[in-house]
Amino acid sequence: MMLRLGVVPTLVASSMRAAQAVLRTHDQSFASRPRSVCGDVLLYGPSDIAMAPYGERWRLAKKLATTHLLSTKKVQSYRAAREEEVVLVINKIRGAAVTRTVVDMSELLSKFTSDMVCRAVAGRSFRVEGRDRVFQELIDEGMVLLAGFNLENFYPGLAKVAGGVLVSSARRRAERIRDGWERILDKLIDEHDNTGAPAAHHEDGGGSDQECDFIHVLLSVKEEYGLTRDGIKGILVVSSRILFCSLLVALRRQVPSFSILYSLSISTNLKMKLQNMFAAGTDTAYLVLEFAMAELMLHQEAMAKLQREVRRSVPKGQNAINEDNLTGMAYLKAVIKETLRLHPPSPLLLPHLCLEGCDVGSFQVPAGTTVLVNVWAIGRDPKAWDATEEFMPERFVQNEEIKGVDFRGRDFQLLPFGSGRRMCPGMDFALASIEIMLANLVYHFDWELPKDVDKIDMTEVSGLTVSRKEKLLLIPMTH
């Protein structure tokens, strides 16, 4: 579907074939990103892996992320941290189970994912002096600015005609928010610079068994990558900003009746562009966990099947599930895949910018066109799926082994993390958090609805992400 949002030509790819044309056949032609004035202010210029235009700067950013920040070894190095954060959540739930108290799972899971990624970025010190709350406040303020309709994105020339009044107002607000980031990030960087990394950072992206957070890593490779202090802060701002996207979702803001246009506008606006390397690390983790628990509560046979698999996989005498136990849990992985199909956290992938004119299906797409891939529609396309509206994890399991469509960018009917050059490198970080938390939730507890709730309301709210309208309230019972 071709649209014109203001003066910006926009293509929406809502089928498997169109997505494949954009993300594989013409991957290089669609490898760039639209630009945002406020983004340049808040993020110290579009130099990170999500925002940078296609070119040498982006290649360097991608190398930094995939080699040092989000490599397989780096994700594995946070195993102990993930397991510690899971234990904190389980202990809170266990206390509620004793008195059969209702638990706000939306708030609890949001806090878990935010804390996990904050810890990866800033280390254990992120809770010191209420820094986690400061992070949240800065995120909320930034989202208020970025969630609004940005006129310059759709009518770039109008701002000049109006004497720059609209732009200067937005820029002043962005600069004020950036000043807040400056203060807290300068303090964190100074502390890390003075104490040094807990262990030498290895060239292969690994490290010691000790936690080496993002700030430590960036400081250790700043010479190799020519990172300035502002460059380091820019990477941290984007990462930290995404940490609290889940908290924005938790506010359950209603979307106006023009939700389709609103969703499209934020995709070309910075609000959607901010889904960078941690787009799959926080928002995805929180929303997938909440939607998975909601679907399991609605489908008790699936819940029982998952609990049987998880509980038989844990050796006797072991008090909690660790990541070693997850390997053979095919149904757990199927539940997560089916949740991602029905409820992709970001219904539209980050916008792509067409660099060279080409054909996508029956459309001739000129250079300068913004392209949006509608993964929500693709996941419910009857040409790609049977029983599209049904929650059926079994579609991904055969003989107790995971099978079928993959979500790592090779199969275009399931694209929660995108595909091609701009595929989200935070996928493994997100999945690691999702799997360990979901497995422990169904291992330790049975669950029931509060007495005044007959059925879970699955009504969705669209916007930056697709979330449930109502909070998920459940009563845990110790198994």
C-alpha cells in the first residue's frame, strides 16, 4: 500500500512477499533510515546502529554492537545476573502466594525487564541513589516529546517558512531532556572510568565470569572505535531510553480514533526509530511475557502442557530453573514463538528509507520513500498461517522438538525482529530474559484469576507498541 504522509511518500509492506522484497531482494536499497531533528539532539547525532544512515558509520556501529555489546558470549556473560533478577521476582510472588494476594503481573514484569537491561548497561550501581527512578523520569519526559505529531517529519519545508518557531520549541525541549541525561551519564562514566572494568575485555566480545557492563565495554574499546565521550553517551542514551519503553506501555495510554495514522506517524517519527539495539531487549521481553501469561491463562490445556514440560525438566532437589535446563524445552519455545506471531510488540518494524528506486510487487518505489513493514498483519495472514486468530503453540512442535517457521529473519511470515542488514541484534538478549522468566513463573506457581474477574480481556492498545489495554492481575499458588 502506497501512502503520502504530508509530503513523505510511504510504502506499507503487509504481506510475506512484500516483506521479502524489501528485506531480502532489495535489502541494500532499503538499508537506510529517515532522519529526525529531535533525534540528533537527544542522541548526539544519528550514529548508533538503529539511527545511522546506511554507510561506513553504521557499519562501525554494527560491528561495535555485534562484537562487543550483544555477541553470543556477551549475552551469556549476563546469565548470573538474569538468574539473580528472576529470583528477586519469584521471591516477591512467593510472598503474595502465602496470603493469596493479587499480583500486578504487568508492573512486576515491566520492572524485571527494565532492571535487567539497566543492569547490563550500567552494572549493579543502577539502583544506587535512586538512579533507576531518574532513568524512568527522563524516559517519560522524552516520550512525551517524541510521541507527539512532529510536523517537520511530514512537511520539512514548513518549519523554515514558519521561521523555525515549531522546530526551535521542540529543540529546546529536547535539549533540556538531553541535559538531564548528561548529568547522570557523566557521573556513571566517571565512576566506571575511575574504577576500571572488573576484568579485561576480550577481543572476541567475551569476558570473564564477572559482569562487565556496557559502560565498561565502551570505555575499553573507545580508542579502537574512535569513540568520543559524547559518542559513548549517545549509545547509552538510546539503550537506556529503550529500557523504560515497557514503563511507557504500562501507563496504558489510550490511542485516539486515528490509531492507524498515529501508528504510521510514530514509525516515521523518532519514537519508533528509538527501537534500537535494545528494542528487542526490554519492550519485547516485557510484552511477550505478559501476553504469553495472558494466553496461557485463557488456554489452560496449553498452560498444563507447558507446566508438565518445565517441571519434568528440573532435577530433583533443584530449587529453581537455570538456563541449563531450558535446552530441551520445545513447548516453552513454541509458546514464545506463537506469542510473537499473534502479539508482536512492535507492529511495525523500524522505518526503512529507500536509497535507490526499485519495484516492490506492483509498486514502483522512488528513492526517498519511507517503508514500513507491518509484521502484525503478516503474522495473521491466512495465506501464511492456518487458524490465524487461534493461539496454537503446537504448530511449532513435532515429536517434542521445535520445528517450522523461524523468527531469525529467514522466514518472512514471522518477523518480530526484522530481517536483513537492519535486523535487531538485541534478539538473543531478549529471548534469554523471556525464556528464563516464563519457565520459572510456570514452574514455581499455579495461577488463577481474581474472584471478580471472569475472563482476561485481550483488548489491545496500539501505538509505539501493541499492548494489552488492561493490567494482568493474577493470584499465584505455590506448586
